[in-house]
Amino acid sequence: MVEPRVTRRLPVIRTLKKKEEPKPQTVPTVLPRIPTRIRGPPLIIGRLSSAQRLRRDKTFHSASTPVGKALVELEHEFLTVDDAQVGEVLDRVNSFIYTIAHRINKNRHNLKFGELYFSGPALNNLGTKLNFSHLNLYFPLKFKEFRLRDTHEGYTKIYLNRNPSYDRFQSIRSNSHKNLISPIKISAAIHEMMTHICQSVGRGTVLPFDDNPSSYGEGGYQVVVLLDDYIRLTVIPTLHIKLQKREVDETIIVAKPYLFDKDPESDTLWRYDNPSKAKRLLTTMNHADRGTRSRALCLLHICCMLDPVLQLCPHEFVSMVMFSTFDEDVDQLPSWQMEDLEKCFMKILTCWHQYMISGVLEHPFIAGLNCFAKMEEKDRLLIRNRIARLIGNRRELVRLLQLRTASTQ
């Protein structure tokens, strides 16, 4: 007989559920509304193609004003230079340099020169129909032993030892100090040499040389050669040096002061210059702002030719105002690349007025040099008042931009 199977029930263990902690009530946060169209210049990441750059530039143009329209008209009239004409000018200048290169070292003043080279506004994207054929022709001097002594900010003196028995450079020494080389006498010697060469080769006309610097408003004495009746070559004696061993750009010393005064010591002063730095900065600036500031500077140079008061300030000073303004814009304005022509023009004009008020314009490439140090107080006040009138009276500025004189025809 089978015994019945007895099953035992297991005790039921009841587990108490843990009380769920109440969740903290979250307050719905309201996110700020993101605008669908952000005003201002877009963030540029990477390089843009030409089509993208063109589309971007078309969307950022200020409203047309009378000053802006006058600037555009002046730009179309004078800043449109034919590349074929510029190429023809450069070819003729190169041919002229090749003709005189082996003749310049044969002179009675015992001067030796290095390889000639030239520069000008047309080579730095600053050419207009009025100055594209104006070039500077540099004559690098070669001295075996010389010493430099800085006595003024931005200027130096060249010392050459004398040989008591025979002095090779007696004709180019200063009258005040026989160990110093006079830039005026070197310019006079080059003028005599260029006159003889141009007459012998039958090319070019050398303008008369005046050794009285007070008769020139800009640059003092100059050796100017007219080539083919429309190419103007300004011959500038130079001396190439390197102030520091690690210096990338070569500094040159030129015999062309910014402003010449009646101080007899100025007969011995040579000016420091660094055109390679200026050219590199111009190239960088033109790539960044599409050449807007360069065009504004060219238009301001034309205004200086149209206005008799603004002609008292050399064009080189106006260019330095533009360089200083560009340096300030890069540090302060986040959208400096997108400024239009009118804003750049008025910014340069306003900064020029501020520098005229203070009387101090620091050279952008030479530390400690005040470009306005030798400017007469009377001329500075005239220029300052004229610029203030142009800034405060836009109708007067438009009238100046629309003016045409015999020098601009």
C-alpha cells in the first residue's frame, strides 16, 4: 500500500516595499531664443573660396551716403589703373637701369654702388592714375669701413676715416665735419653723374638740382630723372645695414629726410627707413580687408593733391597715420576686416586730426621717432583746422572729393 505524499508549505516571507522618496519638483527652465539670423560679420573658420568670399562681401555694405558716393566716383576715376600700362612702365625702367648699371661706378667722386633697384606705389597696391609712373630708384652705396653714430631719433651720421696723404672722398664730405659724409654732397655728385650718363646714352632728362633744401617743401634736395616724358624717377642714395643679427628685414639709411629744416647740422643727417616692413604689412592688410584701407589711403592722397593746405603734410606722414590706425583697429575692433571704404576713410582722417592736435606721430617702424618733430607750428595748426572742418562739414568734404584741378587732369 502506497503511503500518501505529504507536501509541506513553505512559509511565505513578505518583504516590505521601501517607501519611494518623493522626487523634487523641477521648475521648467526657459531657454533663450536663438535668433535665426545673427547680425554682424560671420565667424570665419578655415579658408574661403573666391565665390564664398564674394557672397560674404556682398551682404555687408553700408547704406550709401553723399560721402560714400563721392568716394566711389573718385575711386572709379583715379584708382582704375591698367595693368598693361604699369607693365610698360616697369619694362622701360628695367631697360634704363640695365643701360646705366655699368656706367655709374665710373665717376670722378670714387663712389661705388651695388645693384640698383626701384620701388613705388604701383608695386605696393597704392598706385593711381596720377602716381603709377612715379618710382624711387635706389643707389646702394658701398663703403669698406664706416661707422654710424645716432645723434637724433630716427637719424644717424656716417663717419669715414680720412687718409692724410690722399682722401678719396674729399668731394662728398661735410663742410662742418670732415669725417662725416654729407647727403647733400652725395646727391649733388649723383646728379652730376646722372646728367652726364643721360646725355651720353640719349635717354632721360635730369631736372636741375638745387642744393638749398629750404626751397623744397618735401624731401629737401632731390635728384629727379624724367624718362620718356611721363616716368618720374627719384634717385635716392642708400646704405644697407642690419641693426640686429636676428633681424629679418634689412634696414636702409637714405639721404632723403622727411622734412628738412635750416639747421646746419641737418647737412650730416641720414634717415633710417625700412620699406620691406611696410610692404609686408601692406600685403597682410590687403589680404585681410580686401584692400579697403589701401584704397582709402590712395583717395586721401588724392585729396591732399586737391587741397592746398593738406599739401603741406608729406604723403609719407599720411601713410604712417594709416599704419597707426590699422594697428589700433586690430587690437580694439573685432570686425575690423568688414569695414567699408567710407568708414576706413573717415577713421584715417579722424586719427590724422588727433595726431595733429597732439603734435606727436610715432613712427610705426622706428622706435622713438616723432614724425611731426620738425614740422612748423604754423603749418600744423593750418592742417589741423582744415581737417577739423572736413570732418565737421560733410558738404565741404563732398565738395573736395568732387573737385578737379589741373594737377589731376
